Amino acid sequence: MPKLTIEQLDLCCKRVFVRADLNAPLVQGEVSDDTRLRAVLPTLRLALEAGAAVVLASHLGRPKGKPSPEYSLRPVALRLEALLGRPVELVPDCVGPETEARARALNPGEVLLLENLRFHPEEEANDDGFARRLGALADCYVNDAFAAAHRAHASIAAITKHLQPAAAGLCMRQELAALGRILQAPERPLVAILGGAKVSDKLALVEHLLERVDALLVGGGMAFTLLLALGHAVGRSLVELDRVATARAALEAARRRGTRIALPVDVLVAPGLDSPSGRAVGIREIPADQMGLDIGPRTVASFAAALRGARTIVWNGPMGVFEKPPFAAGTVAVARAVAESGAFSVIGGGDTIAAVAQAGVTDRIGYISTAGGAFLEFLEGRELPGVEALTEAPA
């Protein structure tokens, strides 16, 4: 069912609890990348301009259920204040008498940022009592943290039992629309590109996509487990031996369905990750003492050809050890091929987003997802607790 969105709420003179993803990287006590902060700005501005007061909440890092100064949201408050152009007060806790009093005193147009939700173990435990205390801080609930929507945490799932209505923020709404377009009614051909290190992280996704895509292009470390399943020697390349049988079954399922799984036909090999360069070899020629670290030029050409005819593309995961400059070329080339395809494209994952930026084609991608795990789980067809908990839109 379609979910209620923030535009459908009467926000005037209301306190709105906005669950955002402000889990930004910090360097020497300052936010080093404010992408996630910028993603929630449209929702915050809409609420504030509608006359609401905002109680803003997020996690940051993994403080293991107890207060840790290095995981304080204070740097986030300072950066958010600059981006919003208005004060953002950080309270020292996300629950408790002081927090409740400050939330009650909020005036329309004011923003109160709660300290890190994960300073309390009850957050990740989806504790009902903790969720009730969070819900008491506001009059309605908005979830704009799609990147955390796959977590059944108190501020994401249980809170909606105590705070209604529960609506999607603008970023959440965009994510659901873009990903839903892929799964429900994509323009065809639909081509998926998967990369990254481990096939185990994406086997469920492979199996789910096989029923929906017209072609699946596989690169990165995960490709070598599939190549091994086909009987290729892969040298010292990354493989998951315990997943070879499952990979073989997935390849057989694709063959039965007539879905093309395109694997590398050549790779860049080198003795190790710190090698200054690699050389391209066919997949039947990988030396026993070397490892594949990027797709080769013939594979790039093959993948680019497959993408030229696509009308919809979804991409997650780099084609090689992208963080090492000698082995980034394949990923960057695929990014350019996606941009040049003319298809509606959706990408997700930090390395994939970085590759698109490095290739200079960010503005030519249809939609860039803010999520990692939630992006993959949604594409796998799983129900996301943070989405399921939202109020259904009126018919």
C-alpha cells in the first residue's frame, strides 16, 4: 500500500519527530562529508515553513549502547545549523526529564536535535518502553532515514505504536518511488549490475533479480566465486568456497529462465592489493600466484554494449578494488557507460556513488540512493521495518 507522506500532514503548530540518517563521517571532531545531512534538508525546511517545531533524531556510529564522546552528534548539530541557516540545539540525551521539558517548550520554527539514539541499548533492541518515551516528545512522526529502514529499532519501528500519524519524509518518499519503479513497472530491458567483494552479501539479491531483470552483469570480487562455480581457475582471487554450490545453483536457475548473467571475460591481475599496476588476462589465463583486482578492457566493452540497449539500470558495487587507483578504471568505465546509456538508472552504495562522482557523471544518473543495506534488502523483495511501520495513505 502507498504510505502517508509529510506533505499530507497538518504540521502547523505541531511538534514533529523527524527520524533522519545523520550518520556522517567525522574527522578531528568535524563532519567531513555532509551528504546525509543535505539529504534531510528538504524535509526539515518543509516542516519548518509549515509552522512546525522539529524534534530531530539520529544514530551516529556504533557506541555499543552507552554514551561515548567520540560519537556525540555535536559536530552534526553545528554543521546542520550552518546548512539550515537557523539554530539547532543539541540536548544531552534523547530521553529524560530535561529532554521532555525542552521538547515541550519548542516554538514553531525551532529545531531540537536529540543526542545519539544508540547511547541507549534499548534503541537497537526496539524496546517498547524506550519507544514510548521518544514518542512522548512530539505530536506526529516522520521517517526520512531510508538508509536505516531495514533496522527494527525503537526510533524506526516501535515508536509508531505510540506516535501517529507516521509519515515518510521527502527523501524516504523519493527512495521508495525510485526503487519501486525498478521492481514494479520498469521500462525494459532492465539490466542490473552487481559488484563488490563478497557474493554471500548478494546471493539473495541475485536470486530475486533473476526473476525480474533481462540481464545481470557481475564484476568485483563476487564474480570469482561464480567463475569458480563454472570451473575456472581463479588464482589467488577472492572466493568464498562455502558459496560455490549456491553460486552454481544460481547460474543454473538463470540458464533455465533464459536470463543472461554476464561475467568477466578478462580481468586485471597483480600479485597483491598494493601492486602499482596490473595486466589484463583472459579468465582462462589467471596465474596461480596472482589475483584478479578489476575487470579488463574486453569485459568493459561487453558490459558497455549490454548497457547501451537498456531502458532501466540498477547498480550496486564496484567492479574491482576501486579504492586502489590502479584498479579503479573498470568501475569508472562502467559508470560512464551507465550515464551514456540514456536509461533510467538507480545506483546505491558508497563506492558506486564515489565512482560516479569520479567519472564526472553524477548529474546524469536517474537516482542516487542514500542507502546501503536497505537498498539491497528492498531490491531483494524484503519488507523493511521502517517502511512497514508507516501509516498507509488514504485511498
